[in-house]
Amino acid sequence: MDTISTLRREDIEHLSGGRIASIVEIDGETVRLIASARRKKTIAAKFRDGMIELSVPLHMPDAEIVRSGRGLISKIKSRQPDSKRFRSNSELYARAQYLARVWLGSEVMPASVVWSDRQTTRWGSCTAATGAIRISTMLQGMPQWVIDGVLVHELAHLKYLDHGQEFRDFAGRYPRMGESIAFLHGVSFAQHRGQGKTFPEAYD
């Protein structure tokens, strides 16, 4: 496994008690990091708001955070597999709101986000006038970061209706957007080769 010596921190926020929150990525998993001066040595982990959260000592080196956190992240993921995450409309809506805050700076916020079994030709769709977003149930069971990519794509349409450069730049704030698009292209390609059920070929 690759050694990570420096973590790239996004969405840095100063909390009460001198704690500092940030969003990092460890082995492809988006993690919320809570650094506290009160915590001296140990790391704690839990699943909160649709994301793994690591509580770490304020001055712990990044390499040590990664080394110690990997096992905890693995344990949480084994108890909370991707296929079980965000299965209800309320959970999906909360996840979309969270992604809008973290990656889109709260510049957009949906009025509703629901799973739809009618979305058979598109992974998702958005009605900008009402703020309503619909996500295909065919995404259920796929990796969380792929579902997140579709959610961010549809959230971006609340601000930009077309797929122009401004839209791409805005949606591209989600760091795994390119990977999520490639993943879904692969899924669509596989079904065209006769491997499984028919999946959508586009976002919207």
C-alpha cells in the first residue's frame, strides 16, 4: 500500500474547544478529520453524516494519521458497506446537502432529493426551477464516491443548466468527478457487452 506523507486538507473549519475540522482523502475514502489539542495520542473513528470521521491529536504527523487511521477506516467500512449507505430518501437528501456544503460552498442547495426507479436512461436528473433532484435506484450498491459524483453533477445543474465550461468547473470541485464518470462509462460499456442488466448511459 502506498505511503502517504502529506494529507491535502479541504473545507477547513475551526470548531469550539480549539478543534479544527477538515476534509481529507485516505486510500480513496473521503474522511472528515477532527484535530484536537485535548487528544494526546489515540485516534478514534465513527460514521457520521454519511462520512467516516477521524478524531486525532492536533499535532499528529499526517503519515501517522494515515497509518493509524487505515485500520479504523477499514473496520467502519466493513460494518457500513456502500450498498447499505443512503438507501432512504432522507439519507440521500442529507448526503446531497452535505456535498453541497463541502464541495460547492453552499452556492446551491436542493429542495428535494429522491431515489427514482423511473430513471432508466439517465443516472440522475434535476429540475432547476423547483430544486428537485432524482437519482436512479440503479446506483444503489455502487461505491459511495460514484453516487457522490452523480449527486454533485445534479447539484451543479441548480446553478448551470447546460454542460458548458462553467458547469464543468463547478461540478469539478468534487475531486473524484472524473473517476465517477469513468466508472459509470465502464458500467454502461459492460452492459452493452451483454454483462448484466441495462444501465443508463448518461447523467442527464
